[in-house]
Amino acid sequence: MSPRPTSPPPPLTGMKANLKGIAWYTVLIGISVVFVAPLVWMLLTSLKTTSEATAIPPAWLPAEPTTRAYQTLFAGGSQTPVLRWFLNSMVAATGQAIVVLVVASMAAYPLARMKFRGKNVIFGLIVGTLFVPGFVMLIPNFLMVDRLGWLDSVWALIIPGAASAFGVFFLRQFFSALPRELEEAALIEGANAWQIFTKVILPLSKPGLATLTVIAFLTNWNDFIWPVYVLFSPEKLTLPPGLATLQGAYTTDYPVIMAGAALASIPVLILFVVCQRYIIEGVSRSGLKG
Amino acid sequence: MRRSTPYLFLLPYVAIFATFTLVPAVYGIWISLHDWDYLLPGKPFVGLANYAALFDSASPVFDFFWQSMEATGIFTVASVPLLIVAPMGVALLLNRAFPGRTLFRAVYFAPYVLGVAVIGLLWRFLLDPNLGMVNSLLGTDIPWTTGLPWAWISLVGVTVWWTLGFNAVIYLAGLQDIPRDLYDAARVDGAGRWAEFRHVTIPGLRPVLTFVVINTILASANMFGQSYLITQGAPGVETRTAIMYIADEGLRSYRMGSAAAMSYFLTLGLLLVSVIVFRLFREKDK
Amino acid sequence: MTDNLTRRGLLGLGVGAGGAVLLGACGDDGPNPVVNGGGGDAQPAATSYSGPNVALTFWNGFTGGDGPVMKSLVEKFNAANPNIKVTMNVYEWADYYQKVPAAVSTGNGPDLGIMHVEQVATNAARGVVLPLDDVAASLQLKEEDFSPPVWRAGVYNSKRYAIPLDVHPQGMFYNKKVLQAAGLDPEKPPTTGDEYLAALDALKAKGIQGHWASPFPFTGVHQFESLTWQFGGQLFDDAASKPMFAEDAGVKALTWLVDLVKKGYSPKNVAQDADAIALQNGKAAFNWNGIWNINTLNGVKGLEWGVSALPQIGTQKAAWAGSHNFVQFKQKANDPNKLTAGKVFINFISQQSLEWAKGGQVPARKEVRESAEFKGLKEQSAIGTQIDDLHFPPSVPGIADAMATMDVAVNEAILLRKEPAKALADAAAKAGQILEQNKKKYG
């Protein structure tokens, strides 16, 4: 197979296409409303007064918009340092995404492309643990992290989670689907395994790698059980347990809770919008380069 | 290729994996053979009693455990087909060049960046039978979070809303990997849209599809955040899922041995289902 | 307010329903390997500390309006004791109850903490907290200084592990405007079952569903518990070896709540918190809720509300209550200086419990409760009048796990899926099995 032009289908043209195009956008926009409305509602609620937020019947728009909820959050002093939690979450999630990318891609490569003794056993073990509910490992992992002296440190948030079988399984699937020809050509040119891995496999797998980055990042970003166990200092908390504290403090004060949720999610949303080109369209670039 | 090469590639991952997954998983089996509370000095060995209790209708866990397994079963059966088909539809919709594509992709993925704690709280409020926006918009008084089958419809609906973007992104990455020339060839052969989908798109997505199917089954079978937050297992314990009950048993009642046994029983069931899925896909390969 | 949140933090935690408040108590003679603190025959602990400088960590779940109050008390203590520096960390309660035992098990636990009364026995049995008999001795605290059930709940295996700080009972909150709209006197809320039903009828005539019956632990199960005690019943027998909530009093209590729904005094399908919100936005007239609700309602602009003792529906007065207690945690290395300094701290804060009451609590100490100053705190003292009628979750082996079955029964009945008697009987059968199981575990 030759290098594959994988550009998306060309845009529709002509009269018929115009009608189709309208139908197209109607469907897209229809679905979008369902997806966005709850988020818009979250934002609008964060700008309402408490009584407006719980009024019956509920209203969409705040009659008297107020930033009280946000002021409350930032005035909370040391009790609810939302920005601090945000930064901690960023560091942990980014760190883990990097570790996962490196170790999982290295492990997935031989599992997808090489023949060696014990391959099936190793892969079977890795995949098998995918099925074990994670919290069985909670206490054993906690004891392990303690022995390593990582309690209350960012390492406890980064390394243990990188053991997830998910990344290896995912990338092995991706690598397996890549065409063999380029790899074989490189072999004939005398490239070694490491060169093939870094110069052929990885560039071809950009979309898969980008997707895994996002998955690893978000998995860590949303983890709310593990941080509770391993973090002790309030200033080291990540967002999910932090938001739980917020809910603890503001019970039915929905504007404040929604403001916290909005602060937590908007930066990640922006990050996704910025990165998604690489995530999804990295494919076409890798196709051209390959 | 040197003989050690594959092992060297595997080394960094396996080191982390062994420390933080394999050893704890094996330790978990050990725990399941004991009456185990990590803080109590006495952790009596009970053999397979924790497993036997799952099949003994006179044991305190029997009813609750099978009730929770049933809940997990209902949720998985109801949500998995939707979570496989709907994101594929969305991925196909988005897999072309049109103005605003980036925006739409972001929109569909947006809910997924919110943690379950946030979406749970948000939807519990929106779905409140007496005060919520959903009933207010529809002009109904449906017990979305407290009645059946409504609670299941809510849980499945919220889960689809929340995670659709995730599967869609995987499908999109897979779609972009399907060589353009295969479509061209199909078109030259006079294949219609449907034939193209069946003979080019689906086979091209197969590796990704296996992954999506298994991963979705696992995610659905491990569901508990949504139930915990939105319905709190209500009505009664009808929507209390297996993981939610296991967490109760292990982390709240400190019966880690019993909880571990339940986990491994669930693991076994999931492995079985996954083997069947693998088989199905492999047969199609032939 | 913070207590209300326990259940939510659980979500945060991923641990089961019910939350810390229902987390378990435990038995009388379980293994108790650690006795580093002041044990049963201990001499009175020091009330001052003159050793080398020590730093203590103090963890609690005061995330709400009570957090800053405790923080200022800690600062006051630090200023008065230059050789002791106490640092306070606040977590969501449910997170806290997960975190603390894990931290203690690795020697990373804090020196001091707060626990709900029904948590104390469990944590004593699991070796998480240390005996404090010497503190009780040096404070010269006795049962009659406190509400007896709270005071007794701090004892496990005939050693005291907890010093009560406050009690937080359930009270009847009411929306004055709504009462007025139905032609009722907003300054004279109902005090008996007949008056209560008459008020609900008057409200119903105006199209208002006066009492939203919640099927969830907050607040429905607490209401069920209050009513069961009011009808002369018990949740468990005295040794907590068998459930009694399915007996006559329990059935009467639950039937009364279910009838609120059946007779249209409450809407069907009340979701979590909907009852509290309904009071805030004028959809309901009454809400039986915990004392923490004072802080919440104070934050709602334009709301005219009041709070009183629960009306007497049954044959006697009774109300559910919880309680915060001081505890000292087990450490890997036994540092007598830190232990002494910690006891000085507990002593100090305990004497400041009037300050603490301003954060929205009823002080545990009788003398403070009876002071003119406390009586000046209108809402707190209105709820505080119930002090002699309060009942606490039992502090006996395996109770929390058994109580979770009761939550299910209340949920099923109020959602009209099972008849009250049947729901309670099913739950009691299950609870009996669980109590049996826990007896084995804790001895």
C-alpha cells in the first residue's frame, strides 16, 4: 500500500448539496443544543442569586445577574483555594499523561509488532487487569505509595495511575492496525527497532497518541477517590476532592457550586478546543509524512 | 533484532504495572480469602467463605449483591448499544470538511471534560421531579430520579450525554485512518453509501471497534458515580450498581474480604463477556 | 451545614450512601491494640504545657460557616500558648473519614481531630483514636455536665475516647410568609400532632403542600428516627443486638410520613434537598432539618423564617441529634510532649464552646447551654430546648451497616413502592443478619 492520502471527503457542491447541507447543519445544531444547554444552564446559574437559582418554575436567564458566587469562591481564603486546586490538577494530569504516553507506547510496540516468548502471557496479564474493579487495589496501592514515601506528594498522583492497562491495550490496537510496509522498508534500510519505533510507528500513530493523551489527562483530571487517600495538605488537593469540599461548604447554594464547576471545566474545555486539531487531524499529517 | 529488544521496550511499563497493578491485584485475591479489615490486627483466614456467601441465600450479602448485579446488568444492556451506535453516527457526521467542524467537535466532547461529580450534581438538579428544569420544560411531573423505569432512562441518558464524545473521538481517529483510496475504489465499483459503510468503514474501524465495545462494556459495568449522585440507588436499592454496593461493603463497612470476593466474581463475569466479544470480532475477520 | 454535606462528599469519594454520619459504631470488646494515651485509670491530664516547642496538626470537616469560627479559636489558642503551634486542615467530612484511618495506619495521621459521636466506637475498635480518660479527669467532666447519651457514646471498652464539643439536633424550620399566606400565626408554629395536621390542612386549602417528605437520609430518615422515638419506640435494643425499628412505633412513624404523601400534604417523589429548597422558595411551610440549616437559611436573602422544637406527633417528645467530639489519633512514635500539648488544646477549646455555638451549634456543656449568652442566640437556643429529649444514633457493634438497611426501607415506603410495615420488616430481617455478622467481626 502506498502512503495514504487520508484527507476528509471534499465539501458538497451544487443545488442538491445545498439542501443536504441545510439538513446537515440542522441535525448538527439540533444535537448541539442538547449537549450545550446543560452547560449553559450551569454558567447561567452561577450568575444567579440563590433564590433565583431555586425558583419554581426555573428561569433560564438571571433577572439580576451577579458575580457573588465567584466572589464567594475567591474570597473564601484558605478554605477553598480553587485556583490552587486547578494548578495541582493540571500538574498531576499533565505529568501522568506524559508518563503514560512514554511507557505505554514503548510497551505496546513489541506487543503489537514483535514475536517473542511470553508475549501472550504478558499481554493477557495486562489486559486481564482491565477487568478488575480498581478499588480492590486501593488499599494495597496506598500501602505501596507509603513505602515509597510518596504520600502527600505529586508522585502519588502521577505514577500509580500510569500502571493502568488501558493505554497499552489502546495503543496495541492502534499499532496493530498500521500498515506493515513502511516498517518493512525501514528494516531493509537497516534501521533498528528503536529507530523504527520512533521514526515510523510513532509518527504514524499521532492520532492514537493524541487521543490517549487526552484520555490519560482526563482520567487523572477526574479521579476523585485516590487523591482523597494520598493527599493530606489542603493546598495539595486536586479539583475533584476540592469541589467536594465546596459542596460540603455550600450545600444548596447552587450558584457557588456551579461557579466552582464552571471554573473547573472551562479551562479544560478550552484546552480541548485548542488541542483537538492534533488529536483528530494529526492523522492526515502523519499520513502525508509517512 | 536482538532477543532482549522486546523485553527492554516492555521494561518501564512492566515495572510500574507490576508494582501498582499486578501485585495489588494478587494481594486482592489474598484479601478475598480473609475476613479482612486493614486496621484490625486479626484478619482471620476464611477460605472461600466470602465467595460461597454470594451463592448462599441465607447470607447477609446475597440479596443485596444480586440486586446490585441485576442493576449493573440492566444498565450495561441498556447503555452499551447506545454508546456504540450513537457516537459512531456522530463521528460519521463530523468526519468531513465543513465550516464550523472544530466547534461542533468541541461541543459534542464538552460534557466529557466534566467530572462525574459535576455532571451528577448538575443533572440531579435538572432532573429533580418537583423542582427541575427538565419537567418544567416538558410540562410533566415524571419521577426522573425516584421512579422506575424513569431512573434508568435518566441514568442511561445522562451517561450517553456525558461520554458520547469520548467514543466519538476514538471513532474519528479510526475513521481518519481508513485509506481514502478504499473509498475511491468502492465508488468506482459503483457502491452506494450503505455498501461503502458496510464494506469499507466497518472493516476499517474493526480494531477501534473491538476497543470501543470492550471499553464501553467495562465502563458501563463499573458505573457507580451516576447512580450514587443522581438517584442514590433509589428507589430502594433498585439502581444501586454492583460497584456501588462493593464500595459500600469494602470502604464503608470495612469488609474488604467480602468486597474483594465480589469484585473478583464481577471480574470473572466481565472477562467472560469480553472473551465472547473478542470471539465475535475474530470470526468476522475470517 | 457541614454535616449535610457528608453524604455528598461520599460521592466525591465513591463510597457508599449514607455517609459518615451513618458510618459505623462498634462493639464492646473488640481488639484494641493501641493504648498510648490516657487510659482508664489515668491521672488527670495537664491543663498547661511547658515542654519544648511542638507543632500539632488538627483535622476536621468544618467546611461550612463553622470552619472560620474554629479557625479563630485555634488562633486564639496559638497566641495563648507560644510553645504549641496547632495547624488546622479542613476536609469534606466524608473524605475526612476515609482519609484519617488510612493516614493513621501509615503513621501519617494528624494529632487531633473531630468525630461524630457514632464514629467514635468504630475508630476506637479499629485502633485509630486514643483513650482520653485523663482529659475528662482534668476537665473534671462528668455525665451530668452533658447530655447523657452523648457522654456515654464516647466510651468504648470502658475507656473514654471522645470529649463532646457540641450537639446538633433536628428542629422544625418554618417559612413565616407561607404560614401567613395560609392564615396561620407565623409566631406560633404548631407544637402537637393535631395542630400540625390542622396547619397542613390550612396550607393544603391554599394549594400549598406544607411538609415535603424526603425519602433520603437527609432529612427523611432522621425524621423517621425522631418519630419512632416519639411513638415510644427504639431503633435497636439496648445492646444493639437486634433491630426494633420494624416494631409498632416504627411502623406508626413511617406510616405517618407516608400519609403526608398519600394525603397530599407532600408531593410525591421528593428528591435529595428538594425539601430544604422548597422551604427556601416558599413552596413548603415546614422542613424538619438539622441545626446546620440555620447557616444556610441565614444566607438566603429576603427569607423570613423561624425554627422551633419538633412538634410532638407521638406519645412523647423526641428528636434526632448528632454530635461533634474531640479525639486524639494514634501515632507511630509515642511523643509524650505532643500528647500532653494535644490535651491542653482540647481542654482549651472545650471551654470556649459558647464561641463555638455562634457557628451554629448547641454546646455540649450544660453550663454553657444554660448561660444567658447562649439563650441570646435565638435560633440555636430554640433548637437547644429539646436537649433532654434528644436521641443519638446508637454507639454499639455494627450499627451503621444495619442502619443503612433502614434508609432503604424509608426510601421504599415514602416513594410508595412498599407498605411501611413490609418495608421495615424486610429491612429489619437484613439488619439482624448484619448485626450478627458484625458481632463476629468486632467480637
